[in-house]
Amino acid sequence: NTRRKIFRDKRLRQALAYGFDFEWSNENLFHGQYARTHSFFSNSELAAIELPSPEELKLLSPYKGRIPNEVFTKVYQAPRGGGPRQIRKNLRVAGKLLETAGWMVKDGRRVNATTGEVLEFEVLLVSPLFERIVLPFAKNLEKLGIKVSVRTVDPSQYRRRIQTFDFDVIVGGWGQSLSPGNEQRNFWGSDAADLEGGRNTIGIKDPVIDAIIEKVISAPSRKDLITAVKSLDRLLQWGHWVIPHWHAKYDRVAYWTKFGRPKITPTQGNQFTTWWVDAKRNNALKGKLASANE
């Protein structure tokens, strides 16, 4: 929540991401089911997972000096963990970023060199199920001298605190379309940042992001849309607004074998409206069910 003063510094936000060990969590908590999310449009042709195209550079070049230089020269990758040895390396990187941002270690605590303010924040949860993920993250940050408290509240209190932006850090996400449009204003637009109950929970207020969002909305062709969305993705990635989590690259579906399905796999997910009841399979299944009931 960048309405909180401590989170307005991009270097601090970037440093915090080095404290989350996804690879350890995936192996020990998730049974290796997930892939790391590096893009706000992962698993689609809209994701910025390569260096910018000439069209993207043309769109972004007028904003040089106002956006991160990495946007033009690098492909964003979330910090990679994988156990104690790797997380130590990551925490060293995080420590240097924090020092650059003016946060030093004093008596084992991370404090602001100018104001003496202690670096601490709360992660607000609505379900205890996420505590097993957040607590190891908090433990890693504790090694940097950062105090992280984890608080789980009931749904009504959680909803109210989110609506009024009364939180430090939350776990959240943004469901994306294959044809993004007006909703991007609600997610990242400056006008939505102060709208109570709005979706811009981060509190982003960036004129360049606003301008690129309008390019997304007004794109005259699919090619132009992809160019604009990838450009927006890069700005969001290199703004270090979030600590990237994970996603499944596949769908988990349980169904009776009475259905027929198209031979062509849809671009995204299972399209149940294209399934039909196959008479032959259905009759065979009824026989099996009758035998099972007997």
C-alpha cells in the first residue's frame, strides 16, 4: 500500500521481494505444483517476457527519464530462491538496496538513518491458510532487521479495511482478460487510487502508466493492443509494486467420462460450453454406476 510512506520508495519495495523464497515454498508447501509469476499477464501473448519490440520502444521512448531504465534493456525476473544458501545471497542484495534507500541496521533493527523510524509493517490476511506462506517470509525479513507482524481478521473486517485502504500489505491479485481495456484504469489508474472500495489497492499514481493505459483502451488493432499491454506490463514489473507470487500452468478438472470434447484445445482453460454429452459414453457410464450401486 503505497499510501503508507515507507512503501513509496521503489528500492524498499524491491528489497522486500528478495525475502520471499518461492522455490522453497513450492517444494515444501505446494508439492511443486506452481510456476513463478513474472508478468501481470502471465500465460498469455500479452506478457512481457522478452526484450521490448521496436513497436514497444517507439511507444515508450517519449517517456525516457520518467520510467525505469530497465524497461528498455532488461527482461524482468522475480528473485529466485531455493533454500538457505540462496536466500542468504538474496538477503545480501536486499540489505544493500535498503541501505541505498537510507535504512540502516542499529541494535539489530532496521531504522531510517535520517528519522530513526523503525522499519516494520503488518501483513493483513483474511484466512489462516496463508499464514504458512507469510510466516517464513516474515522470518526471512527478520534477518534483515525488519519486523513483520501477521494478522488474520474476519471477512467483514478485512473487507472494510481493504475498501478504506487501511492496511500495509495484503495478498491479492487481478484477474486479466485476453483483451484488456477500461478495467486497467481501475487497477492502476491515478483516478482510482483515492476511490474508496476501488481496485487500485496499491495506490499507484503515475502519469506515464495512465498514458499507457489509454493506449491500451484506444488500440485500433490486436497488434497495437498487444504492444500497449506489454508496455504497461513492463512499467508495472519494473515499478516493483508487488512481490510476485505464482500460478498454475494447467487446469484441475474432475468430470464424468460421458462428455465429448473438441479435439482443438482452447487458448485459455477449459471451455465447458463446448462440451456435450456423448450418448455412447453416457450409456456405458450408466452401466458402471449401476454395478457400483449394487
